[in-house]
Amino acid sequence: MAENCYKQGLGCISKEQASRSCLRALLLCYSNLAATHMSLGRMRDAIEDCRLAAEIDQNFLKVQLRAA
């Protein structure tokens, strides 16, 4: 259920058209989606989510830790 909610949130905002505050929301959705994928044992999906989050903010510590 969490996976669907995060994906729905990601679908609401385009990275190209997002304001600074919306980019923060996208970052958090990708980060939380990565955590959800990790808890489901889907590590490749989690790494991809971390990669997408890092494109928004490469200094976001949670994404770095999850990717590691």
C-alpha cells in the first residue's frame, strides 16, 4: 500500500516543472519509496529510487545511506 501511495505522489509532480518545495516532496517520495522497496527485498528497485532522488539532491544523507 505504501508503494502505491509514494508512486501516486511521484506521479503528481513533474521534475521539470517542479518548484523548489515540490522538488523536496519528490525527493522524500523517492527516498521513502526506496525504503519501502528495501523492506520488500527489492534492492534493485531501491537503488533506482535512490539514484533518482540523488538527481534532485546528491547531498541528501538518507539517500546516500540507503544506496550504500
